[in-house]
Amino acid sequence: MDPKKIHFDSNNKKRNQNLVEDLEAWKFLISLEDNDKDFFISLSKSNNYKIKYINEKKVNKNIKNPPSPKTSKQFFQDRISTLGEKIWDMRSEEYNLKIRENLKLHHLKNFANLLINCPREIQLEFCRQPTRQSMHQKNQLMMLEEQLNSEYWDVKHPKEGEIVIDGEDIVDIKKLKKKFSPNARSVDVVIKTKKPLEKIIFYGFMKFSKEQGTATTKHQLDEAKRWLEQAQKYSQANDDNINFFCISDGKEGERNIPILEKHVRYHSDRISVGNTDKIINILENYEKKLQNN
């Protein structure tokens, strides 16, 4: 099993799904009259385009399957706002836009029409890109659930912030006084042995970093380091059956593994770092020990 291939295939599948949904928004846009009285363009406080379309009945009729949890109206407004940003950033000279306020509905329609009629390869570049961490976490959870023996392991994905490592303690968020715990870190996955097996618990942190050199990838590396620091504090203070792991997938994520391993080198008996495949192998080694007991 290659985590990179699983993420790659999942990204492609999601990108194709996004294009189908985005095409609905683009096609509905070009069906509007240039003087449609229900269509409004304004600027947000941050000076970004803000599209508003008030004929909810009409948009619901034309965009029938918006991505959850958005309504058809919200989805349409978001997608067309994004088109406005792309026009301003890359085509403002072509459309003779001197200031942001010059953007009109007919500019958006013209650009959408170009996208609808261009090759699919180009359309895939302009539709929503599948880069959200939540999607990659779903892939990582799927791999853990499918590869680990369900007779031995119980895999749970707590809600964000539901369980946190707070120095020497692992606590439910309801019991955590945030103002006194600025360094507390959320747990992404909990893996426990099932009864009547010897009790072993793994708390995990999961990240995916595709490209090098962006502010996001630097932030993700720093996030992983801070999480591992809290895991180390807990391990130093408690001699128990609790272990930790950090999954770092993606091209840049795997390149960061040696950095993170060095970060926890004095606690490598209880804290593991690797891509999803490596963490699964570590847990499978525990399975063998359980089988022999």
C-alpha cells in the first residue's frame, strides 16, 4: 500500500467531482441576462468580490446537487466570487478593468463561457482543487481502518478539540480551561486494543503536506512539532500504556519525517513518526505481540 498513490487517486477523484459541480454553476451563470436584477456584485471588507443572487427558487432549479453543507445559493455565490477574483488577478487588462468596481456580470459570463468550451484538461485547472486537510485525513483514517485488524483494534476519530494533550494530561475538552492551557494540542485519532486484550492506547496526529516552500507547509511542520512536544511532556511524566504517533504524508510531509523523528529521538519507544504506511506497520508489530500473548 502506497499512501502517496492513495492520496493521488483520491485527489483526482475529488477534482473530477468538483468539476461536475462547478460546471453547473458556470452554466447557470451564462444563462442569466446581462441586466439580471437579482444578481449583485460588491466588495467585502477585505476588498474581495462578493456575489449575491437573491432568486433562490431559480438557483435551486438549476444547481440541484451542491456540495454539502452548502445550499445551492451559497455554492453559486462562492463559485462566481472566485471567478471574479481570477478575472481580476489574471485578466483585468483583457477585460479593461481599471478598478475592482468595474467588474460586471457580462465579464463573468464571458469568462465562464470560455471555461465551459475549453478542453477538460483546462477546466480541471480552474475548478476547486482538492487540497483540504479534512479530505486527506479521511484517506488516512480509511487506510488505518482497512489495514489494521479489526479483531484487535478500535479506531476512533474524535471531533476537533474533543480530546487534547495538555502537558502531563490527556483530557476531554470540556474539562480543559483553555485560558490556562495555551499549549494544549488536539488529538486527530485514537486507536485502542479491544477487550479482553492487554490495554494499549495510541493517540495520533495526522497531516498532509504536498508542496515545499509555502507558508502552509511551514505552518504544518510547526504544528507537528508543537504536537510532538506535548506528547513528549506526557511521556516524561507518565509511565503507562499510552503511546503517540504523528502521520506525515505527501511529498513535503515525508521529507519532514527525519526532522520530526529527530525532534522526538529521546522518546522513540513511545512516540513514532512516519507516513501512514509506516505507522500501520508499527501497529501491526504490536498485533504480532498480542497474538503471541
